[in-house]
Amino acid sequence: MYNTIPDFLNMIISRLSDAGYEAYIVGGAVRDICMNRPVTDWDIATSASSEKIKEIFHTERLFSLKHETVTILDKEGVHFELTPFRGKSGITGDLMLRDFTINAMALSPGESRIIDPANGLDDISKRLIRATGCPQDRFHEDTIRIIRAIRFAISLDFKIEDNTIRVVRQMCSDLKTAAPERIRDELDKILLSSLPSRAFNLMLETGILRIIFPELIKGYKMAQNVYHRYTVYEHILKTVDNIRPEPLLRWAALLHDIAKPYVRKRLDGRWVFYGHEEASAKLAEKILKRLRFSRENIRDITNLIRHHFIDYDFRWSDGAVRRLIKRVGKDLIMKLIELRKADLVAHGINNDWRPYMDDLEKRILEQTKRGLACIDIKDLAINGTTIMQHLGLPPSPEVGKILAALRDMVIDRPELNTEKKLISLLVPIYKSVLGVKKFPIQR
């Protein structure tokens, strides 16, 4: 057990002890040690105040973002969070205010026992998620624990204890008051689990999903068409399960068909979803803004959703492949292929699409890795300065329009991407793009 504790953490506890304060490893670290799982977060509870912690460790790199919590960094940048005891009853009182019994244990490297007032070890052996003490009290103290119960149950493959799950159902509407950023953080962690669909199905069954993600429920039991074996809701979750556990990909998968229930129409006896890509991108943007995602993340996720419906066949020209790369961007194009493959797997019908998507992926790699694709304006053999010099133009939007027109030409005819050939095209492009008959005297 003690071999897993970093030397830096032993130093922290020893220094607090030498200063006359109690200090214990607490929370998920103790749980993971007891379960022989790798520890990713180190938390220390201490009788020292946050001011005393800062004083004792003034020679170390530290910061304080959370109320009362001081974070100390070791040489590698690993975070160790130190928090004064909660309540007024020392370490036992602190532990009894923690969310679940399996997280309500403490360990001191100088002792040979686990401090376990809530019987967390017993619940680990029974594979149970049980609220510490009264579930209503724990969830009133922090509403986000309602979702966290689901996350721990799925990530650890535990069952939620009967009374705790009953209170989850009763109090799930309290999540309306939870900070959107905290809901997002819990969903992030759920989406990175091995089978996120299990968590979403449990959130559906307990009523949580109705509060935090009502758009997803719209597709529940909603049939699609002959190209799909599953309902809209099932298809979305199977897409999530089948894509690489990377945040951007998992969120794009979760939202890629989110607007299908809003655009579904009956045509010639079958269901159609015309324009669902654009509609889903727009609805996804609203959801992501509600959850306080960054502008960059919103841009990338909606970009993938907007272009995910790739209807490729072997007759596509190289120019068509390059235009796809241009629309999506070099940084996202391979992620788009991953999304489309997971989407097609989740159709649940057949694998006839595999040769097509494998061929498209191969052609994209050929275009990007060998430098054949002029996708961005910066890939052109000339720049704006060259255009201004040859056409006598000042810095202006017109220069950007000419660069964009050159880029579009080179996408179809990459052999034009030389300085000499592009310069020879400047005058006719200036006339056609800007709709002028005269142009500045060339310099």
C-alpha cells in the first residue's frame, strides 16, 4: 500500500506533522489504493488552516483557486491538494461530510490502518455506491453529487445502493440550480468512460437526463429508416461508445444527430432527416454554450457535426477530396473520418461502407502528408505582399479575396501553385473576382 505513495506526498505530511498538525491522505486516492487502481488525484486533509499551509510550504510552488484549498506542485507539475478539515470533529467529522462512503476514508503513511467511519471498505467489497450518512443531506450540500453517483457507478462498475438511488430520483430536479460548468465537467468524465451509454441510460432512468439534457430524450424510441437498425437515441449512444475516448470526438458523437427529431419528416412512406447536419450543428452550439464550453471547442465540435454526413464514392476527384479537407480543416479532417466511421458502425445494418471510407481516408492522407493539397491560403506559393506589389494595391479586403480565389483554383489544379504561374493569374483574377475592368498599374 505505502509503496504507491509519492515521496513528495510523504514530505508534505511529514512537514505538517513536524509543525504540529494532523494530515491524512483522503478521498479517491485512498479508494483507488484499496482497489489496486492507479491514483490520479492526491488530496490531503489537515488540521492546519489554509494560511498555515501557505506559511509552512512558502518555499514550494503553490496556488489557491478553490475556497480554503491550497494546491502544491512537485517538480513534474503533479498537483497535491491540501484542505483544512471540514466540520469541527477532526478527521472523522471531515470524512462523514464527504459524498460517498468509498470516498470517505483516510490514510496516514505513519499508521497501519485505514480510518473508515462510514464503512467504505465494506461497500467496496460489496461494489456499492452509497451516500455517506443521509443522502438528502449530502445532495443538498452539493447538488452535483447526484450526477457523480452515476459517474462513479459506471466508472467503477458498481451498483448504486437502493436508498441512495431513490434519493437521486427524488432530488434530480435540484440539478436545475447546478452550475453549468460543473455539469459539463461531470459529463466530460462520463464521456471518457469505456461505455458512456450505460451512464446516459441510467441518467435517463433516474430522471437526470430530463433536467440536464432534454434534447437527447427527444430521440428516445424515435424510429429512423431502413438505413438504421436503432432509434435516434440508441444510434447516438452507440456512436459515442464506438468512437475513440477523446473529449472532442465524444462530444461530437453525442451531438452529431441531436436535431434529427426536429427535422424528421414522412416522405413517400419513409422517414427522412434532410438538413439534419446543419440543424444539429446549430442546436449543438446552443447546448455547448449553455454548458460554458470555450469558443474554440464549440467551433471544432460544430464543424465536425456540420460535415459528418460524408456520402463518398470512388468517383470523387482529387479536387473534391481537397475541397472536403478545406471545408473541415487539416487539423480536424482525420477526426471527421473517425466520427463518420463510428456513425456508420452505429447504423447497425452492414459494413458495406468500409471500403469507401478506407479509400477516402487513404486519399486524404496522400493529399495532406505528401504536401499535394493547397488547402489554406498560407499554402500558396505567393502571399498578400506579392499581390500588392504586382497590382499596386494597398492592404485591403480585396487582397484577401484574390488570395481566396487563387486558393480555390489551386485546390482543383495544384500544378498552378508556383510563384510564376500564380503571378500570371493576378490580373484576370483581379478583374473577375472584383468585377472591375480597370486595375492599378502593375509595379
